[in-house]
Amino acid sequence: MKKLLCLILVVLTMGTMYYFSSQKGDVSTVQSDTAVSVIDQIRNEVTLKDHRLISIKEKVFNVLKQYGSKGYIVRKLAHFSIYACIGASISLFIYVLSKRIYISSVVAMIASISYAYYDEMRQLSVVGRSGNMKDVLIDSTGAFTGVLILLIIVVTFKGIRGFFNFLFRRNKEDKYKENI
């Protein structure tokens, strides 16, 4: 059952990316602009009173303006986030199959980068869209982030579980020796 759920997660994340990448350029722009307006509305409702936070916010906005319009940044962050989910879901699926987190991480990165490259090449055939290697790099960085987060979670939980197994096994051995 776990394997099936993980496979469904992989298909859903990759399918989501395929859906967004298949949309014409003007549709993608409208979606990005809608997301920007929602973010702006939320930002306008949130009021900062701490002068340090206000100054940090202004610095962040000034840095982000160097990279392009709000719509451009939203699109790139969306790609980064979706590919983080793709990388993590592929890694999780392979980990559930193999129980080897490091191998699953490497295979997930290779698969995610390959899918990012394929996605950019496919976008060349969509009206109003373009593909470039910078986007593959952004997507790959997102995938790496997702794989790394999953790797840290799995290694941490394995370490905690191993520590408690060690403690309880040791207590059982001590109690056994006392009973002899």
C-alpha cells in the first residue's frame, strides 16, 4: 500500500508540472498575475510594526526587483517548489522500494534533472513558451532541496529509532542478567 501511495504521489507531482508547462504563455501569465495579486493582497493586510522587520522587508523587495517582475519571480518559485516536491516524492518512492536512502537520493536527482530537461525541451513546442537551461538549473535546485529535506528527515528518524532500540535492548539485557 505504501508503494502504491508513493507512486501516486510521484505521478501527481510530475503530472502537475506537466499540466502547468503545457499551458500557453498567455494562460501562464494570467495564472502568475493572479498569484501575484493574491500575494499583494495578503501583504497589504499584514502590517509590520517592528522597524527592523520593515527594513528587512524593504531590503528583500529591493533585491528581488533586480531579478525581474513579480510574475517572473512567482513563476520561478513555483517551478522550484514543484520540483522540490517531485524530487522528494521520487526519492521517497525509491526509498520505500529499496530501503536505501542514499541510493534513492542519487537516483531521484538523476530522474528529476532528466525530467526538468525534458520539460524545458517540451515547452519549446508550446505556443508562447520558451525553454532555457537557466530554468533547468532552477528546477534541479528545487529537486535537490526536496531530496535533501527528505534525506535529512529519514536519516534523523533512523538515528532516533536506532538510539531508542539500543536503549531498550540494553535495558532488556540488564533485566535478563538480573533474573539469572
